Amino acid sequence: MNYQVVKVKEDILIENNEKAKEVRKHLKERGIFLLNVMASPGSGKTTLLVNLINKLKDKYSIGVMEADIDGEVDAERISELTGVKAIQVHTSGACHLTAQMVEDSLNAFDTKGLDFVILENIGNLVCPAEFDTGSNINMMLLSVPEGDDKPLKYPLMFQVSNIAVITKIDTLPVFDFDFEKCKANIHKRNKDAKVFKVSAVKDIGVEELANYIDSLIKSSK
């Protein structure tokens, strides 16, 4: 029997990577720094972003793109608590954002006057890691309740992330979570990943993270 194997996923990723290069080029031409934030649902992405934005909005003109399968809760919350421009991006069931979707969202957003755009990706540790969004930096969040073994279970997410933020550290007394062990596990996957530990609700460690992101934006100019 004659048959042919079609590597659909490989072709899709190649096409996406080329589009990501275009997105990155166009953002650079417009002087915009794009931060792609990835994490599981409930890890505290939006809460941390509110805190970070309020620390950085006097330095930069910030816009936020909130990606979800449905609903507008996060975009409304960001806008209400920070005052920055935010839009909701609905993926119609998709568990990730492609570079084309990011480009379409940026065009719909109207980025004129912005120099820092934050993309809050769909909440999971698998699909978003596979697709280059055209961002300057990938930042992933891992909350203490999720466990310190996640870098071993979801390797690609940690391999593609430049920054790994351990969130909800105020809950350390309650959960069996070893920060140093987790950090070592992260560096097994990505020796260059910068690791931070924060509590957004207690405002612990957020200033250090904000300063680091600030330095990345400045160095990209």
C-alpha cells in the first residue's frame, strides 16, 4: 500500500516562526517591547500584571492584550485597576495564540503611542509554549500550590521562557514546595532563565521583577 506521511504540525510551526519574525521586526520598527506572559489558570497572572503595570506605567506607555477562550473579565480588571489600555482577545476555543493571531490583535489594538505591550497568553503550560508569538521576552509564572516538580513535567514551557516567576510565595508555609529545588529544576531545563519569587497580593519581590523588566526594555532600544 502506498501512503505519505504529512508532518502538519511541523509545517504549521515553520509558518508560525516566519510570521513571528515579521511581528518582531514590525514591533522593533515601532519601538514597542512585547512581553509574552504564560502560566496555568489560577497562577496569579492578572494579579501580578496589575502590580507590575502600576510600578511601570509612569515610565512607559503600556497596553495589555488579554487572551482567553471567552469572557472579558481580565481585560476589564486590568483597565479598571491600572488605567492602561487593555483589550480582550478571544481564541474561539484555541488553547494558544499564534503569531498571526498576535499580529491581528496588535492591528486591532492600535498600538500608536505605546512602547510596552503585555500579552497575557492562554492559561496552560503546554500549547502556548509551542508557538512563538513574536515577543521580545517570554515570562512564565508557576504558583507555589502547583508544586516544585512542574519544570520536570512541562519541560518546553521552561525551555522557551526567559523569566520564570514563582508566585504566591506567601503560601509557602501551607504547601510542600521547595524553592531552591524548583529553581534547580528550572535550570535543568534552561540554565539561562532568570528566576524570581513574588507575592503579588503582599507586594513581595514585585519591585525587583519590575526593575528587571525595565532594564530589558531599556536594553532593547
